Amino acid sequence: MITILKFGGTSVGSAEAIERSANIVVKESGSKVVVVSAMSGITNFLVKAVEDKNVRIDDVIEEFREKHVSTAKELLSDDLFKEFMKEFEERFADFSELLKDSEARKDRFFQDNMTSQGERFSSLILSYEIRQLGFKSVALTSEMAGVFAEGEPLSGSCDLSRTSAVMSMKVKPLLNDDIIPVITGFYGINEEGKPLTFGRGGSDYAAAAIGNALDANSVEIWTDVDGFMSADPRFIPEAISIGEMNYNEAAELAHFGAKVLHPRTIEPARMKHIPIWVKNSYKPEHPGTQIHHIRKPRNTPLRSVAMKMDLSRITVISGEISYKQDLVAKIMQKFAEAGVIIYAISTSLSSIAFLVHSLDAYKALQYLNDLDDEIERIDVRSNFALICAVGDGLLHRVGFCGDIFMAVKDVDASVEMISQGASDVSLNFVVSTDFAADVVRSLHSRFISGGN
Ligand code: ADP
Ligand code: ASP
Ligand code: MG
């Protein structure tokens, strides 16, 4: 029996948190594979080091070193700390060399390389802390473990078959010897042998991909809240933990803004029916949430609400566009060439509206401009948020849509776009960003905390 345990940034954010997480690992029965994020704040720190021209490289090196070395020193015995420092220095030499190398900066995967550095050090500390507790452990980078990635910078996908083939050789034998591998999350190695990250928050996805590759029995995502909740508890303090949900429900919510899981976490697990648990590393005794393939009948109309901010609506207008199938195909092709994700589409006789992330809107427009001759006009409006309401009772209950939109009316928001029917578990709609949190609050109090 193999369990993947993934620890997020806050679960390895301090010596105390690392000790707590290591205890969770060693108490788990069967074979264990640990996947780890960078210590909280470290990835942002590295992003800034890459983007901010005024940052002094020596300061970055010093601060990064101090944070990791002092944490390890707090946790480890003198002997173990000495051993730790040997491995640390090897990894650290590569890190500081990378930072100082002006040629490396020109590489299109440089940002992936830099921002994935935090995981290399958090994994080392956690592995040594597991050893400190008396268990055998080894820290493996994605290069060492054989986690492979493909795709464009900052948005890689895991190459599951290659990862599975190599990990079976490199990682499975360790498990047979009762060694607990602690593997870097967030990135894999691409065809050129370079680190390629899976997008921010990508360690959840890495854990699910590793679970798939090793045919694990379960994937546990250890975070800082009591599981998958009825809404983001930062906005809705009365949000409740959901005991179990199915892959579809969790995937829709994660895709549309529930940050607790990286949007692509579900698929690698779903492919092999591997259950995912979301649990609180601060409260290991709390049952958390089980996400699985079973679809149980429910009597609650609404289970959870997510919101995705910073969206823009691009409306392409051309007379009777619905009858110009070639043009519609070309427009879709332009979004594909731009690599832009579309979060909702709505059509009318002479226009098609696309909802995209605001950071992608400009890029999409550049590509759409090629179709200038065939398009009458393109309108762009920003400051939108998408609200994703999930619950299967929701879509089958007569009049429930009306109830949902009453909750929107209660906060004087107007609905700018609606998407329903594509998924059988969710209703998505778009409101102005200014109203998004109020709409979520209103839905939550009407249908979840209000006990409807
Ligand atoms: P980690 O560092 O462990 O990966 P994240 O910060 O990425 O943790 O994700 C956990 C956070 O996700 C929570 O602190 C919470 O604020 C946020 N969140 C958003 N939506 C939800 C939800 N539906 N259920 C639980 N947490 C949510
Ligand atoms: N450390 C990475 C990030 O902050 C990946 C992760 O935490 O999942 O985005
Ligand atoms: Mg996360």
C-alpha cells in the first residue's frame, strides 16, 4: 500500500511546522512517498528576485541561505546537521551559480529553474527531520526521482508514462527498503533536461502525478485548513469542511478558483481511481475531505462556492457570425495559438463572448488582430469575476437557478454572463469584481450556513 503525502508551503513554513509534518509522515502506515512545496513565502521571494531589477543578488543568496540553514539547525542534532550541511552545500552551490549566471537568464526556462529552487531545500530539511525521528529517508529532486514534464514555460504538464517508467525503477526500490523518499513538488524535467514548473500551486498536481506514476493507493494533500470547504474560509469564516465529494465537483471548483487544490490535481488521480484526501497539518485528527469517484445522492442543493477574479470578457462581433463557421473555427484557433484558457463562452447571432484571465487578454487580442478583415469589432471589458456554484442537487431542482439569482440580487449585483449545462454539477456566472465576495457571501448564507 503506497500513500503520497504532499505538504504545502505553510506545512513546511517553519521548524515547528516541519516537525509537525514529519510526525504525520512517520505515523502513516504502509509505504510512504512525500512531496513537498517550498517553505511559505520562498517562491514569491524567488519570483521577485527574477523580476525585480533592483534586487541585489548577494542579498537574495544570503537571505535564502539563512532561512533554510537556521530552520535546519533548530531541528537537527549536531551530527545530523553536519550531514545535512554537506548535501545542502551541493544544492546551494548550484543555486547561487544559477543566480549569478547572466547567460542562464537568457534561457526561456530560466524563471522555471529559479522559482523551483525553494522545493529543493524544503525537501532536504523535511527528509532530515524524518531521519531525526529515527526513520530512513532520502531527499530526491525531480531530476533524481524521474518526474518528467512537457509544455511551455511556467505551465508544464507531467509526462505521466515517462515518469511512471522511471519512478518505478528509481523510487519503488526505496519503498521496498522502508526508505521514505521526500521529492520536490512544483516541477518536472523537460525534454531538454531543464526544470519546468506546473504553474503556481503546482505541488498538488505533482503529488497527484506521482501518485498516478507509482499506482498509489491514496494521495493526501496536507494544508492549513480543515479540508475542501464550502467556500474560501479567508472570505467566509463560517465555511464548513466537506466530508466527501466526487472528482467532478472538486475539479470544477479548483478550476474556477478554489485555491486549496491546483486546478489540474484531480485528473491524474481520477484516471486511476486514486482517492485524494485534503487534510489540515495543524489538526491531523480532523477527518478532512475525501475526493473520490463515487457519486452519492445528496440532499443539499449547494455544496461549495468558488470565485475566480481578474477576468476579462472579449466580445468578437461580426454580422451573422453564427452562419460563418469558418470564421468561428479561425477565432478558436487564435485562442489556441495564443495558449489562452477560455473560462466561459457565450454566443448570439452576431457575436461571441469569451471570458479569459485579464493577464491573457492582451495576448489573445494580438492573435485575433490577424482576423481584422473578417471581424467588425472586438470589445474588451475587464474587472469581472466568475462565481462557480457546485452541488448536484442544484441543477436538478426546479426553480433553483431562480433562487441562486435571488441571492445575487440581494447584494445588488448584476449577472454579466452565464454558463450552465456543460457540467452537470456546476452553475457558473460572471459578475463585476467589486461584487464577487458579496455574492459568494450571499449564496453561502442563503444555501449553506443558513441551513436551507
Ligand atoms: P498550500 O500551501 O498548503 O498548498 P494553499 O494556500 O495553496 O495551501 O491552499 C490553501 C488555501 O486555499 C486555504 O488557506 C484557503 O484560504 C484557500 N481556499 C480557497 N478556497 C478554498 C476551499 N473551497 N476550501 C479550502 N480552502 C480554500
Ligand atoms: N511553491 C510553489 C508555489 O508557491 C508550488 C506550490 O506551493 O505548490 O507556487
Ligand atoms: Mg497550494
